[in-house]
Amino acid sequence: MKISEIIAESEVLDEFSYTDHQIKRILQKKGYKFLGAGVDQSAYIEPSTGYVLKIFGSQEGSKGFSPDHKMFFKWAKFCMKHQDNPFLPRFYGYESFKFDGDMYLQIRTEQLFTDKKLQSAVSELGAQTQFPSWKGRFTKQDEKVVLAAVKTPERMELLKWTLNKLYRKGEKNNYAWDLHSGNIMVRKDGTPVINDPWVLTD
């Protein structure tokens, strides 16, 4: 679901979610700039606001909200409840719409960027936070990279709290932990942002 990962010439992977190609054409005619796509969502810069508009695709045979849509609702509500947490993405609203009989979501959020070294270090912190027996995965160099980004030991503890909270919430809802480096993004100021921590287990 990374904005920065562009799937060559296509925003569709049939084994996950499907987005009708007409939606992309309609948005581009309205001035939206296509950023890229992942397995569930395609992303655009909205010309009137500068926000990122994400289109969350539908699933074949599902006329209502898909299980992935419902997982997103839990994620967005958590982020909006903790909107003062700097390590969570900022959502500016989301709503559903139907296109050619299929259910989609449109989501407005902030634009985020990549920093591969920081993304990798935070993902290792997430792994070791959840699995303490993996001693040594979060190295001293990783710690140095993350601490430089979050600025203070207190904010490092907040990041760890956030990771733990999300892991427990995922377990409660039977979601698998999916915090690899591609599901962490970075603000312009260098703050790491947890962008997509869960995946459905079924």
C-alpha cells in the first residue's frame, strides 16, 4: 500500500482488490496526479488541497464493504483517535462510493515519502518489540538511526508504545502483523510514520 511503489503500468492485482481503470481516467481528467499503486489502493495528489487521495479498490463478488475495507475502518479510527501521535498518519476524511455496482473507498491523507534506512530500522524495532527473543535484530546502528529521527528518548518510548498498541489491537481482531519496511513512510521533517501495520490472516 505504499504510495511510492508503482506497479508497472497497472494499479490492479486481481488476487487482492480491483480498481476499475475508468476511475483513474476520470480523476486524471479532473487534474489529479497519479502517484502509484499497491495491491489494494491507488494514490493521487488532489489538485485543490495537495492531499493524497487514495482509492481503495473493491473485491470481486463483494457488493458491500470487503473485509479489507472493514480493517481499514479500524485503522483509520485508531489513527484519528490518536491524532496527536506523530507516528500515525493524518487522515482528512474517508467515504465510500459505488462505481459500476462495486464498492470503493476514497481516503484523503497526508503525503508521505521514503527513507529506506529509517524504514528498515523502524521495521526491525517493530519486530523486536513484538518478539523479544529475536535479540540483536534491532542493532545499535538501527537504534541510532531511529533516535536521530524521533529526536528524544521520550519519543522513542512513544514509538515503542505505539507499536505495542497496534500489535495488540491486531491480535484482538485476528489481523496478522505486517510492519515490514514498505509499510512505514516518512514525513518531510524526517518523522517515521506507521502506514499500514496489519494484513488479513484469511
